[in-house]
Amino acid sequence: MNTDQKHAGNQSCEVENPTMQTMDIDKDTYANKPRKKDDIGVTFSANFQWWKRPSGVAAVCLGLLYVLLLAGIIGLSVYYNRVIGHYYSAARFQTSSLNNLTKERDHLKEELNKQSSGWQKFESSWYYLSTEKKSWTESRQDCLKRGAHLVIINSKKEQEFIHEWSGCLDIYLGFHDTNTEGVWEWINDGALGQSSAPGTTYWRDGEPNDADQGEDCAQLSNKVSDPLKSWNDVPCTTALHWMCEKTPSTL
């Protein structure tokens, strides 16, 4: 073998060796390079296993505690509002009941006081029968002092009640013709707007007759048995018993 052939053989070996070396390097590089599968596993572990860390557990616990605390506050708020609403409703009911009881007590007390001082109730009015005698004008003034007026009769039932309660007494009514002779009218000492025109009257037969040209005041006489024919006109200066009336407007 000559020198040139030996040199060429050496060159051939030298060309082949780099190739093998490159392949080995690539193999080593590929063998040392992390595989894609390993990359996915590492990413999955980093993204989905953070809760295994102590800080993650603490965050979860704090979050749950916050939710429970918020739920507790909301629950207490609802309960508190219900309790307060029930309390105020009960308080209003008790106050209203107490006011009604107080009014009823005062009303009963007033009725007892009136009955003990000579007043008698019929329907919605109170009546007072005098125990002494006075003229018509004096009787009228006495009723005004009592916060009342001489009795004004507005119905058959009221006429019958007064006739029965007055017993055997002749009493003054709030009926007169002192302003115009023959024009009888009720006094207007009671409710404002009280009509002075008479409705049904209960005169005795032949009355009023103004027998002495001065009989200008009406009395209810118990000398007759028929309560619906018991009125008589007399002089206003005659001393008689009288009856006062308190209507709802004057109570």
C-alpha cells in the first residue's frame, strides 16, 4: 500500500467518525432533554395541586370562614328584624288596648259620677231632674251651669221616658213662645245648629191657650195619665221643677 492510499484510508475514517460523533451527541442531547410528557406532568402538578400547600389550605379555610360569617350575619339580621317587628307590633297592640281600656274606664267612671249626682241616661243623652223649684229662666240658667240645657224632646220614646221618670212632678221643658206669641220654639242652648222649630208636640187637649195672656213657657204635667197629651203652657215666673239634658255634643 502506498502512501496515498494510506492517507485516503485515514481520511475515510476521519469522515465517518464525525458522523458517528454527531449521532452520539444528538442521542445524548435527546436522552438528556426532558420529554413533553414530563412537561405536562409538571404543569398539571403546579396548576392543580396548589391546595396541597400550607398557604392554599389556609386560603380555603379563610374563605369558608368568611362565607360562614357572612351567612351568620345575614341570618342574625333577618332574625333581628323579625324580632323587632314583632316587638313593635305587640307594643302598638298593647298601647292601643291600653288606650281603649283607659277610655272605657273614664267613660264608666263618668257614668257612675253622673248617676250618683242625679243624672239618668236614656239612649245617647243624660238627664237631670231637679229637687227644687225655680222659674223658667232660673231653671234654664241652672242647666247651663251644669253644662246642659233645658230638656228638648225629639221623639215619642223620649217623651214617654221623661213623663215616666219625672213621676208626679210638673217640670219645665225647653219650649217657649217668649219671642213671638203663638210661635213656639225650642231653646238653642244645645248643639250648634239645633233646630228651634218644633217637631211633634204633646199638648193636652185645649193647650196651649195662653189663658192669662202671659203663659209663654211649656211644662210637662203629670196630672194626666196619657204621656202623649201632657204639655201645658204656664207663666214663665211659675216656680216648678225642671229637667236638664246633656246631648253627645254637650258632654
